[in-house]
Amino acid sequence: MCRLGSKLLFLPAFIGFPFLALGQSPISAQDTQAQIAALQEAVRNAQAASESARAAGDNAWMLVSAALVLLMTAPGLALFYGGLVRRKNILGTMMQSFAMMGLVTLIWAIVGYSLAFGHGNAFIGGFEHVFLRGVGLAPDVDYAPTIPEQTFMVYQLMFAIITPALITGAFAERMKFSAMLVFLSLWSILIYTPMAHMVWGVGGLLNPVGGRWPCLDFAGGTVVHITSGIAALVTALYLGKRVGYPHMPMPPHSMVLTFIGASLLWVGWFGFNAGSALGAGPLATSAFVNTQFAAAAAALSWTVVEWIENGKPTALGAISGAVAGLATITQASGYVQPMSALLIGLIAGVVCSIMVFRVKKYFGYDDSLDAFGVHGVGGTIGALLTGFFASGVINAVFGRDAAGKPLAVGAIDGNWHQVKNQAIGMGIGWGFSFIGTLVLLVLVDKLIGLRVSAADEAIGLDLSQHGEEGYDLNA
């Protein structure tokens, strides 16, 4: 102890030695406080720079994702559907998708965004954001705290565009262009926006945070695929079959266009699913990986079923399977682990192919481009499988316990109650879209008529509705 004490006597001299050597006195308390303040300021500046960089990265990813989702409608869906119809209907079919890009944008800016994401009740938003009032460049912390609200708004717009465009596949080659505009405008306002609010809006009936029945829908399995798929079925049944269906052959006029369209859909779907993380973090990575795995698995399983069913694997079957897998994983993409995504994709390819090959044939309805068989059925099984495979390890959507462990999310975590909530959400999506679509079809049919005449159907939508042809074979 004495030896230690003697050493401590020299400590002040040791500390002050550098300053004595320079002809300076030891650091004063005032100097120390100034240095501490400077260090704290440097830390704050570093944190601000880090937050700014994160916000910039998130915003960049979300703008890219918005562009990818728009690419899904045109050229993706336009080419996919356009190649599947007969040559005389290609422009009319592609025009339906393109029209949604313009029409829904106007609706969204005027009232759609407000009804979907404004503060309202459990069923629909209010009018606080009509004409985009209050939607500026500052974040809305209720939805996406690291990106401008305008970025969030325009990203959600792309979902609102493609959803009604998907329905057009069910009534391909037989609905008037004018009727399509009126019907899908009303559908976007009265069906899509309430459903988006119920699932994603603050205070929504099915919102996973605070909703009456918390329904997990990461990127639109219920909001987009169930609502559009059910609407497609109702529309196909209401309009009736195309002239000559199913006795007259109606093969796709260009599988090349359809193949390109499907490939663009696959690429665009990364913005659809991974973009729904609303940031460029690990959750976006998870959704990205799950999207790829499910699409690949479904393409394979559909091909196998078709090979067994018809004796040959076709390009149409492979790309249809991929789209089915993409539609099915949409709801689960940000909640499940990669191996679960693979299994979901395998199931999607089998179930959706059976719907197209057997169920559709058995009942005889003319869902021209299989919008219900792929999107309606895919969205339905995706909703239920999300309840089974959602994991708190991927997304602690229900929070964490006192020890920091994620609370159980899906049945795989032990929360079997979530399967029930998913079924309720699925049922509400089915019922709301079925009844609402039927009412709108009857209304528009009474007002202006829905279906083209038999003569117009015979010459095709290109000439009868637009006065032009997709191909000039005499040029």
C-alpha cells in the first residue's frame, strides 16, 4: 500500500508534464467542459448525418419500387394480357391497362388517397387529404417515418392502378371501353379504397396494429389480389361467355408478348413486395428473397401438374405458375422465412393450376385470362398460409415481450388464432368485393350498357372501340 501511495504522489506531476513541457498549465475544468460539449455536438452531427443518409436511402428505394410497380401495369400486364387475346383485340386489351394508369392517377390525387389513408373510421378514411391537401415532403409517422409522405402516396398509387387493371383479364374481348372506364372508376373509389383503409389504414378494421381482426397483409394479398380476383369472377359471370366460347378455338395470338409481359411482372414484383417494407432495411431483403423463391417454386409445380395433365410442359403454364406464386406470396412476403416461401409457392402452383385446368372447365365460366384462377385463388390461399407461416423472427408485427423476444405471430410460432383472423379478413375481402362489384355492374349496365354488340365482338375491340388495328398486315 505504501509503495502504491508513493506512486500516486507522482500522478499529478505525470499528467501535467506534457503541458509543463510546452510552457502551458494543465487543462482547466472550463476547457474540459468545452471539449465535452464539442464532442457531444460532433456525435449529434454524426447521428443527424446517419439519419439523413438512411432517409435518403429509404426514399431512393421507395421511388425505385414505385417505378417497378408501375412497370407491372405497363408494359408488364399490358403485354401479358395483350398476347393472350386474339389479334383483333390486342390494342383494346392493352389500352385497358394503360387507361388505368391515367384514370386512377386522377382519382387518387383528388380523393382516393384520402379515402384510403386519411383518418376516418374502421371502414374508410376521411377527406383530410382531398386534392392531396397536407400531403407534402415531410414524413407521415403513422405510415412511413423515414420517407416523404408524397413518396408514400405515389407508391400506394401504383397499387391502386394495377388492382383494377387485373380485373380486365376476366372480361377481355367483350366489354365496351366506355363502360370499362365508368365501372373501374367506381370500383376504384368504392371497393379498392375502403379495402385498403380497412387493412392498411390507421384505425382500419383489419389493420394488424389495433384492428378489430388483425389481418396480416404485407403487400396486398387481400387488398389487391382477393378483391380483384373476386371482382373478375363476378364480372365474367355477369357478362357471360364470349361468342363461340368454349367451342371455338381462341388461342393466344402472341406467346412472345405474353412471355415478355410475365417476365416484366416478375421483375416488377420485387418493388411490389420488397417495397412494401417502406424502407431499404432487412425486412425489404426478406420480402425480396421470399418473392423470388415463391415464384420459382410455383412455376415449377404448375409445370409438373400441366405435364401430367396434358402430356407436355408449356411456356404459358410456366409463366402462369410464376404469376400465381407471386400473387400468393404477396400477403406473406414480409412475414415468413425463405423455406416457408418455397412451400407456399409449390402449393400455389398446384392449386391454381387445378383451378384453371379442371374447376374452370367443370363450371364452364369464361374467365378469359384466368384473373380469378390466378389472383383470386392465389390471394385466398396466400391469406390462409400467411396465418400458418408468419414468424416473429422475420417481422415482430405484434411487438415484443419484456425480455425483448418477439410475440407469436403465426401458427408456426404457436399463435393459431391468427389463422382465424386471416380467414375473417379473407371472408370480408370476398364478400365486400363480390357484392360491391355486382351492384356496380348492374348500375353501369343499366346506365350505358356493359357489353359490346355481337357484331363489334366479331370484328374485335381494336376496330370497334378504337378505330385502329394492332397489326397492319398489308404494310
